[in-house]
Amino acid sequence: MHLTAAVEDFLVFLAVERGYSTHTVRAYRTDLGQLAVFAADRFIDDTRDLTLELLREWLWVGTQAGLARATLARRSASARSFTAWLARTGGSTNDPGVRLRTPKPGRTLPRVINRGQMQLLLEALEVRASGGAAGAVRDLAVVEMLYASGLRVSELVGLNVADVDLDRLTVRVTGKGAKERVVPFGVPAHRAIVEYLRSARPLLSAAPTSVGAVLPQAPTQEPVALFIGSRRQRLGVRGVYRLVAALLGEVPGNGPAGPHALRHTMATHLLDGGADLRAVQELLGHVSLGTTQIYTHVSAERLKQSYRLAHPRA
């Protein structure tokens, strides 16, 4: 089977049968597309000619190019999944990737915004939203929901109006692998969502050029998406990234400044407040408890830092 065609079939399998997100499928496409180009440069275009040596050389070249260990680990995982699928579907007589190994990516602690900083950030958004601009009202609702529920950015932008239960203060989320879960949110997020639905969303869904206009009272025909961008379309991942990155860029601290920092922050604040680790696992939609446990490390590091600063014999 031609290698490029096999990659496309595999991506369809991941999206349709495995239910992988668009973002995940895109990552596989990038890795396996680069593998196909690498193989073609060595006059290999048939899946039956893939070998362990070729895969190891591909990773080695990446290492020499200075790729991060996390990138190499992802490439290795992509190749192993692909060759295992080829072996199952008859595209290859064996599985050359089964013995492929790469260094494990180094685990770094996620960025966490402290409670005081988070409060100031939300208060600044509230001041902006008080002016009545639809975009500002929406932005407050977006950040309140991210912090209150710990949703992934893909889960947030995928929400529909029908997914939000304003009476029970819960939201129905479709996470990784098309798995559904119900996540609660608090009163401030409820207040922000109600105001957004009442005033800002009708404007955003009716007039793409009127984001900064005075808010209307009567809704018009609207799309089903909860959060609407400036062109009457579902708010995209990039739009949320730009919003959160701009906000966190003004907050002291190191580390990534994307929406995932708010997810990390929510989980850490819950654990600091005494929440059960398994409850946090359910809220975040983690399959493995080990994934959630990184937030206990965050809390432990903060505790040790406080100890070193406060104890006279630290």
C-alpha cells in the first residue's frame, strides 16, 4: 500500500472510529506526513518497506536537528500507532514500530495563577464588560467558564447553548474520545453566562460588524454555538488563545500563557481547598489518575517554597 494513502486512511480511522479531536488528528497528520517525506527521500513509498531502522533514523535526525524530547516522544507514539494499525489491517506483514523507543519527555510543572492574581484578572474583565460592548461581555463569560469548570479550550468552543443547564449550574461537555461528562460551575460564571446570553450573544449572532455597539434586547435567529465570534460563527480556539494570552501576559510569572493555564489553575485551587483527587479527575475528564496527580506536585512545590521562605532553619 502506498505510504501517503495509508497515512490518509489512518487519519480517517482516528477521526471516525476512534473519535479523536481535530487537534489530535492534525498532530498525527504532521508527524506522519513528515515520516512519509523522510521515507520518500530514501526511495521508500510502500508501507511494507517500513522498518525499525528507518523509524529510528527518522527520530535520530530529529534529535540532531535539536527537536525537544516531547516532540520526539510524540513522533515515536505517532509512528507506533500507525505501524500497529498497518499490521492489524494488512498494510504490513509485521509491526516495525513495536520496538521503537524514545526518551520520555521531561515533566514540567504547569503554570498556576494564584488566587489574588486571578481575582484581579476577573475584576478587570468585569470593568471592561460593564461598558456594554458585546465582545467584552462574551470575553468575561469565556474566562469565567474556563476558570470555573476547567474545560479544555476545544471543549469550551465546542459547547452549544443546549449544553448549559442554568438551573442546575452544570454544563455537558464532550471531551477527548467523544466522551461526555457533566461539569458544575459557580455563581459568578452563572451570572456572566446569563448576561452574555441575554444581551451580548444576540448582537454577536445578528450583526458581525457591531461587536462594540450598544447591546440590543431582542434576540434574532441565532446559531447553536454557545460562544459566537465576530463573524456570526462559533468562537474558535485561536480566538480564545489570543484572549487568554493577552490577559496572562500582564500577570507576573513564568510558563505558558494559554487557556490551559486556567485549567491548571482551577485544578490546583480545588486541591488547595481540600477537594478529593478523584473528584478533580472526574471534573477534568482525565482517564488516568496519574495525569491528575501532577497538580498535587504543584501544591507540594508551593508548600515547599512557602516553607523555605518562612522557616528560620529551612
